[in-house]
Amino acid sequence: MLTRQNYPNLIPSNQITPEGVYKERRELMKLAASAVVLAGTPLFSALSYEREKESRSLELTSYDQITTYNNFYEFSTDKEAPSKLAKHFKPRAWTLRIEGEVQKKVTFDIDQLLKLIPSEERIYRFRCVEGWSMVVPWVGIPLASVLKYVGLTSKSKYVEFETLFDPKQFPAQGQSFGSIAFPYREGLRIDEAMNPLTLLAVGLYGKELLPQNGAPIRLVVPWKYGFKSIKSIVSITLKEKQTRSTWNEMAPKEYGFFANVNPTVDHPRWSQARERPLGHFFKQDTLMFNGYGKEVASLYKGVDLKKFY
Ligand SMILES: Nc1nc2c(c(=O)[nH]1)N[C@H]1C(S)=C(S)[C@@H](COP(=O)(O)O)O[C@H]1N2
Ligand SMILES: [Mo]
């Protein structure tokens, strides 16, 4: 079910302009209440988001930009390639295993999971460590809801995610040279995983995720650099010890385990102070925790963010 909850990071409907367009969309959502898929083209064009102190206009990135400019190394390191190479990717049938330190280990069929936990829309900023950014109307389920469903144990301290390994579908996984180690893995601390902002996305712009964006289910952690938001997840493993992270293992000086968006801590090879929104010519300032400090700064109280970047 696609619902819109009264959640602080959901932009209230009266702050989204033009309002007529939004109402039209609400009608569509009612019509499609039992499906994740919504017909039609992008219906948002612009919106403003006044809740924060660092208030500035939050303009949705176009559907076209979000679905044709992608980092998905299993397909290619070229950002224009995944949308072309992913045409025959099969996001169904798909199972998601939840295992490790949980009360009950479960293997979900993805559609079964989506019937169990209602989907919500979340409009989030997204900041890649490379210096580009976007604003995406995701559709997804809170990771916390899934973790509560399987039940944590006293040893559930970290969460590890793994992407599908299938060289038949992911051409770069069959190449023994260059690129990164597969399967792609990412991890979160349990309090980060349980934070209400942390989402398992299954759609965007009210439509099912396309393969290039991580179909059928991918992580979205909006206060962290984009590489934490692992795509096409097949397993979630609860662990007692700190989990693996593909980019952190490959280049620990460049990519931290935490990878919180932080304009005051530069990447060794470039500044992180500013970012270029996709579709824009001019750069804008990057916000601490990507603008989500109110929700997540308390998770890092007393942590030296220059050391634990
Ligand atoms: N499995 C997998 N997940 C991944 C990546 C990847 O190469 N493989 N790239 C990451 C990076 S660096 C970014 S910026 C985002 C890009 O997501 P998008 O293509 O939906 O914008 O996905 C992240 N998740
Ligand atoms: Mo990225």
C-alpha cells in the first residue's frame, strides 16, 4: 500500500507547489492505493521546504536525470551506461533474507514483504561523495519496521547489507580487472539503521524502482554519502561486530565507514564544501548531515567527526 504518513520529513502537502498538481497526484494515489506502481509521468515540478533553519528551496530532480545518471558499478563505472545495460535485469522473483542476530530469521518474497509493511513517500536530499546531489521522492518502507518485525537480540549492534551477485545480469561482476570487489556490501550501526529516516526504497516518483536505481529494493540513508545507499539488496545480516563496507575496505583513507555528509571534512582529493545539483549549472553549499542534523546529530554526540568520517 502506498500511503503518505504524517512524518516530519515528508513535505507537508501545503508546502508543495503548485498545489493543484499535488492534489491531482493525491487523487492518483488514492486510485492506486493497493499497488506500488502509479501510472503517469512525474507530477511534481517544484516545492519548498521551510522546516529547517538552513531553509532553501528543495526542487525535485527530474525523473529523467535520476534514472539516467547512475552509479552502479555492477553494470559499469560509466554513469550513462547502467540505464542502458539494465534493460533486461529481472527484479522479480526476488527474495530478501534477514539473518544473523535476529529473533526469527526470515526469507521474504519481496511482494510478500510489501504487503506486510505499508510503503510511504519520502522526499530526501541525496549527496554523492563525488560532489553531485539530487532531491528524490522515494517510495519505501522504514528499515526499522522490518527490523522490528524480525526482532533484534542483545547482540544486534550492526547491520550488513549485500547486493545480488549474478554475473549473468551484472556484466561487470564477471570481469576480473578494475572496478571494485563484488558483491557490494554496506553497513550501518544499529541506531542508524533504526533511525526513522532510514528507508528501504522500492520506488521513486510513485513508480517501481528501475533496475539502474537498485530495483527491486535498495537502501536510502539521506544524511550519508550516496555510496552507503546500497542497491538491489538480497540479504540483511544483523551482527555484533562492525560490518563490512565495500568502499571503506577498498580505500579507507578516502571513504569512512560512517560517511556522514560533512562539508567541513574534505575528501583527500577534493573539497566537500559544495555540491552540484543534477540539472543545475551552479553549485550550492553542502549542509551538515545533508540537512538532517535535527534528526541525526544526537547519534554522533561526543564523536570526533574528523576522525570518524
Ligand atoms: N550495489 C551497488 N550499490 C550502489 C552503488 C554501486 O555501484 N553498486 N553505487 C553507490 C553510489 S556511489 C551512489 S551515489 C548511489 C547512486 O544511486 P542512484 O544511481 O540511484 O543515483 O548508489 C550507491 N549504491
Ligand atoms: Mo556516490
